Amino acid sequence: MKQHNLSRAVAAGLAGTLVMTMVMLMAPLMGMPSMPIGKMLAGFMGIPAAIGWIAHFMIGTVLALIYVFVFSSRLPGNSWVRGALYGLLPWLLSQVMVNPMMGAGIFASNTAAPVMMVMGSLLGHLIYGAVVGGIYGSEPVQFETVSAAHH
């Protein structure tokens, strides 16, 4: 049975969520709709915005744990590709379950710019997955020491 590194999985989830969040917050600068997921979660759940952002990072961490324990060894490619492929799963779930629950409709059909929202979400989830996979799947670099006798 493969040994999993829990602290690395949590770190990968936090890093992936941070990078995804930065991209989503910069979306309007790239001509895409605003996607402040923490604020959106807060509004949906009736909680303060800060708690919504914490919930967003908790969800990202849990999804990273699911990646590590269920999917990381089952997907093809290097660690970044495996992670990006995994990112398709939370993206699809967000489109068919989370969006409708939050009033945005399936594949953001109730929003002003559904195609842009769906594509922005796809980009964010692919980036999230790639970062999670890359960080979790990368092993620390091992440097060989060269003895003086070899010179």
C-alpha cells in the first residue's frame, strides 16, 4: 500500500487554492467576469465574507486530499498533468451541482455571461489541479555529493 504524505497534501491543497483564487480575482483584468468565490459562498451560506473565504480554502484542501488518496496514482501523465486532469472533476461538479445551488444555474446558465463564467471556472480548476498535482507529486531534489577524489 502506498504511503501518503498528509502534510504535503494539505500544503498542495492550500497552494492550489491560493493560485486559483489569485487567478479568479484577476479575471476582470483579463476581460472575464468577476468570480470572488469566497464572497459567493458567504452570500449563499449567509455567513461573513471572511468565513466564506476560509470555507473556500477548506474545500480546496479537502479536494486535494481526495486527489492524493483516490486519484493521484490512477491518472496518466506527470504530476502536473495528473493534477490538471483531476481538476476537471471539481470543475464539473461545480457546474452541475454547486452553480445551481448558488442560483447560477447549470453551467452558469443564469448568469450574464455563462460561457465566460464556465471557461473562467475551467481555467481556475485546471490551474488548481495542476498546482496540487505538481506540489504533491514532486519529490524533493536529491543532490549527489561529489567527493574530492573524483576531481
